[in-house]
Amino acid sequence: MKFLLLVSCLIQVTVTSLFAQHTPEEMSQEYVAYAYDLIDQKDYDHALIKTDEIIALLPRSTAEIQYVRALAHHYLDLDLEAKKEVDDMFNYPMNDELKLHADELLVLINHEIDKNNNPELHHENVFNMAEVSAKYPGGMGEFYTWFHGALHSHGIDREGKGKVYVSFIVTVYGKLQEVEIVKGVEETLDDKVLELLSECPKWMCAMQNGKPVEQKIVLPLDLESHPY
């Protein structure tokens, strides 16, 4: 009996020690990664169940857990619940990158809520000019760095090719759609540029009257000016 009591005490001390040594953010990393996988698989209900299980194991929730829950609710068209989850993120520590994702998601959620409350917003216009233009995170310098890096990593020969002019629409979700060549250089290279832009990381969407809108962008892409 004394032995069992001793073992029980040792287990309690060990568990307490583990919780004391690691923050909830550190302890939940693997579980959160699995929940993200469920989001990628569009298994939103199970992602919510998994986050419930994670929270039950921890002293408290975390900003990233709340972010996963907000994503799941958003994709399930439960935007009012998703908004609560995003708002709750700010009650916990988070890095700048996660805060940026939270701000972006909140803009989209508020847009969906407004759209559902106002049917006229279901058919947005595509703006050529907006009060706040769509932009690549970090600015256009970062975009060109990404683009030239992608050209280089794909081993594309573009010496002496000059510039290609492209147009695309930045959606309210930051994705590039309807990517077209306005003025190209040669078919093979033009097709490769279109392929690369289809894989472009998300942009920050344009804003008009405080609302996210779609914007058409036309860009010259200098194929030769690169740091590689």
C-alpha cells in the first residue's frame, strides 16, 4: 500500500514538473500540427474535436489553438463563432506572424458577416485602383525577391529575355486568380511565369471603404534583374 502511494506521488510530481518546465504553447506543438493537417484535409469537425482534446490536457488554451478553431469555424460557415475565437487569440501570447494571420482572418470573417447581412455585397467589383492597394507581405521588393528566387530554383534560362508583363486579380482571400500574360517574350517562358505565379504566396488584399475587395494588378517582371 505504501509502495502504491509512493508511486502515485512520484507520478503526480513528474506531471507537475513537466507542466512547470514547459509552456502550453510548447506542449501543444505536435497536437496543433496534427490539427492543421486536419484543416488541410478539410476535416474541420475533427479539427475542432482535436483542439478540445488539446485544451483538456493543458492548463489553458493558446493563441494558435484558438486560430485553428477559428479557421475550422470559418470554413464551416460559422463566422460568428470564428470571430469569437479570433478575438480570444489576443488573450494569449503570440508572435508577430501569428498576429498577422489573426488580423487577416478577422478581416475575412468580418467581410463574410457583412456580406451575409447585406446581399448587395455578394457581387463585388474588381477594382483597378483601391483606397488601400493589394500588396505582397513585406512590399514589392519581397515579391520580386520571391519571384526571382523561384525562377532560379527552377533553373529557368532567362538571359537576354527582357521583361514580361502580367496581370492578375488579388482576391479578398489574398490568392492570385485569372493570371494572364499581357506582353510576353516566348511561349515556353511565358507558360513558366504563369505556373510560378499560380504558386505565389498569399498577398494582402485591397481595401475600399474599410472593406476587403478584389483588385486587378498589372506588373512588369524583369526576367534578367536578379541577385543570383
